[in-house]
Amino acid sequence: MKREETEVLVVGLGPIGATLSVYLGRMGVSVIAIERDTGVYPLPRAAHLDHETMRLLHLAGGAEAVSKASQPLSAYEFRNADGDLLMGFKPGQRLAPTGWPYSSMFHQPTLEHALRARLAATEGVTTRLDHALKGYERVGDGIVATVDGPDGACEIAARFIVGCDGGNSLVRRIAGIELDDLGFDEPWLVIDTTLKNGRERLSTVGLQHCDPRRPVTSMPMAPGRHRWEFMLLPGETPESVMSDETIAGFLAPYAEAADLEIERRAVYRFHALVAEKWRDGPVILAGDAAHQMPPFMGQGLCSGVRDAANISWKIEAVLRGRAGDALLDSYQPEREPHVRMITDMAVMMGKVVCTRDPEEARARDEGMLAQPEAQRQNEMMTLEGLKSGIMPGGGGIFPDPGHGTGHEQSRLDDAAGCTAILVVAEDCDASRAFAASGGFVARLDALPDAEGHLAGLMDGARALLVRPDRHVFGTGETGALIAAWEAYLAGGKAALAIAAA
């Protein structure tokens, strides 16, 4: 049997696997990425990207194409059967400090095609479509996988295997990793439509119709598309709700049938699940393989991209000997609290939407409507940053103040790439050594900062260090800050001691 070797085998080439593969390739890591399908799934699935995720996708080459085929939400509202506002969220009208819109409704195939194009241009990454994982074994400190392709079976030996292969992940099942069920499991019919006659949108508002007779989601997608989701009622089966006649009846209260072309119909079970282990030696999980959440926060794909951003640079650092293997153990402790927080919020929102008992719905409405409407309408929620892997005061998302001046100005992310960033008040021996070791160094007085976001973060400190996943590691005196970063990379107790000092 033919045998190949690579540093990382990525299983699954959806948005998460593709993003991870681009990151690794940009860092000089050899990757073989396999995908059982022969092309990009042509229909939309995920619908929403927040500004942090757009920024991370920009590093992988996917954000520009998406931004041209997306539209912002003007509001996200939960209304009862009478149309009264129970709660609502409005994103900021200006760009976020990252340089991207706070909230974008997008077309997933557009993103995937852009990522595949970047993959094809990324040195060191080999993409194998129509190749399916059949199994793998642990061998030494790596794995040997058996893969079926058009030319038969082959073996791929790798230091790491990363399962980006979805909710039914074979990588996870072979590793024997169990799922923690967070207690949400509801069937919904999803209807994706395209709008006829050149119409770009039915609404700019995402709506949750919290009607106990049948909860319904109405969501503008990319321009020219709209999605509805209808909760299945007791006794209904996927087969019983899929007919043209039934779907036309579902859609009738919301749009004229002549204005719509049904693009996709499917029944999904909205789950809340988290894998008990995200890493087992050379086996790593990311995206839906590691966690699944109801869609009410629009954070499923966003969370997977954050996984890829967190684990990619750690894999590279370990492979190149700049970090101890224990650094990989920080992946789950850093990411899981964020995922569980978002999942808990999504479950809470889902329970508001999915209330089917009329008396419970009445009590829900009375309790939520007791607050003045101004208090029920909030700014779009800001997600918390890291709680570990940082120094005190760190953890938030680093803004992108730009780089250069005049016509030469660009995003700082473009200049820095997939590496750590050190912003300094002035150059010194420590900052020069940091640059020599592969980090990116920028002088504070050379960075555009019209909004003052960067100055606010620095707050008079001599230096600020940003992790490659764009979370702020910390601020302080340059040499001590770099020493803390190096201790964190080593993965030992010294990192905690320095961070707590």
C-alpha cells in the first residue's frame, strides 16, 4: 500500500478544515487535507459571521469574497405571537475596532470557494478531494491513517491528525471521545430561498417568532437570499413536512410564493453538545467535531474558526521546537469556556423561542414585557475574551489600527501575518530579539490609531503582546512581557508564576 508522510493530516475540508490548513501552510507546516466529497457543497448552511471571525478569515484569504456577498443585520429581534418585542439586539453601525462589520449575513459556498482558492495557492498544503478516512492508529508520537481514494487505499503518516469532520466525526469516534449533552435537542425544518425579480432582501431584521403554536425563525441571508426555520410539532416527521404544499403553507404568512425560489429544504436537529476531550495525544478536534450548538446566536461556524486560530500556531510552535508539547494542552481550557458560554446563551435563547406550552408562553411574555421596551433592546452582545493563556488584564481581541500611511496604509494583520505581534513604545534589545525569532514588531507611534483603541489598550505601557490568534496576551515592560510569553510557550508552571506576578 502506498504510504505518504506529512506533519499534519486534516480530515474534512469545510470552512474549518480549510481555514486551519491555510493557517498551517502559511506558517510553513506540511499538510495533507482530505475531503470525501468532490467539491464544495453548493447550498448555504451557516449564515452569520461576527467581526472577530471575519478578521480571522481574512488571515486565511476568505473574508474579502464574503464581504462582497454579505449584508449586515439592522437588528435581531425576538417577538411573541402578537408581535410584541420580547428582546432585541442591534449591532453597531460603524465598523468594529477589528476593521470589520460587527455582524454579517453571508453565503457559505462563497466562503468555501475563496478558501479553496487560497489553499490551492498555499505552498506545502496538498488537498485530496474524493478521499475518505477509513481509520487510523497511534504509532509512536503520531498516527498512521488509512485513506480511500479514487486510486484505492493509501496510508498517511502524520505527527498530528485534526478532525474537522463535523458532528458525526469519525476522528472523534475512533479516538473513543464521548460527548457531553447539554440538554437541547429540537427538530426544525430549514427552508433556504432565493428572491426573484432582482430583489435583494425581504428585510434587514433577523426575527425569532416566539409563537407557541409554531416557533419560526426568519433570517435575511446574503443579498438575494432568505431563510426560514420552522419548529416541528409533536407527531410531525421530516417526511410529513417536506412536500411543496406543506412548505407553501408554512411560508404563506411571511412572503408571496411568486417572489421565492426554494433552494433547499432539510430537517435538522438543533443540538447542544461538547466533546469531553478536544485533544488526545496526536489527535485533535475542531469545529463541530468538538462542539455543536443551537443556531440562535449564529456562532457555530464562528466558534470553529476560533478553534482553528487557537490550535494552528500552537501546532506549528511545537513542531518547530519553540514550544513544549504541553502547550497543546492549553487548547481546550482556553476554548471550551468560550464555547460553553456561547452555547449556554444559545440554549437560553432557544428556550425562549421554543416554548410551546401556552401558559408558559404567557408567563414568559408577561415577565419579559414588564421591562420598558428600551431595556429590551440592546446592543449586539460582545463576547468575552480568553480567561487563560494570558497575563492579568489580557484576553480581549486586539484591534487592527492599520499599518503604514497614505496610499501605503493597509491592515496590520496583512503586515504581520499568522504570527505574534509586539507593539512597543520604542525599540530595544528585547524587541529586536523578538523580531529575529519570527515575531512581528511595530512601533506605537508608527501605527494609525484614529479611534484611540490601541492607545487605550497600551495605557502608558512600554509594550503590548498579541497572540497569533489576535487575543491580547498582556502589557508591560518589554523584556518581562516577552519572558512571560516564552514561559507560556514552554507550557510549564513558570508561565503561571510569571503571569501572576
